[in-house]
Amino acid sequence: MSTLEINLYNKLKVKLGEIEAKELLAFIDSRSEEKRLNADKFLATKQDVNDIRLEVKEVKTDMIKWFFAFFITLVIMILGLYGTILLK
């Protein structure tokens, strides 16, 4: 036991009793161990980061393609409007 756990145990023993203090510390220890074991589920590996970078790159490429398609369509529309105005 660490000094922090011993100090906590002594303070809890006075208020709760010896058995309850031991049970509470055991519960806290088991919960913290459980959280430590589950912590790796939330961490990203290098492969995860590379996969995300690849997806972002693909989405970026698609967005650029759509931007140019929209831009060309817009230019054609503007030229068509100018053409109809000038032909009148």
C-alpha cells in the first residue's frame, strides 16, 4: 500500500470502521485497475492515425474535384447569361 492509501485507510477507519474501510479501498482499487485496463480502447495506434490521414486525403481530393466541377458549371452559366444579354 502506498502512503496515500494508508492515510486514506486510517481516515476512513475512524469514520466507517475497519472492515468497511478495507472494502471501500478494495473497491476503489478494483475500479481504478478496470479503468487502466480499458484505457487502451480509447488510444489511437500509428495505424489508426495513418488510416485517418488516408481517409482525409481521399475526402480532400473528392472535394477538390467537386469544387472544380462546380466552378466550371458556374463559369458556363455566367457566360450563358452574358451571351443572352449581349444577343438581345
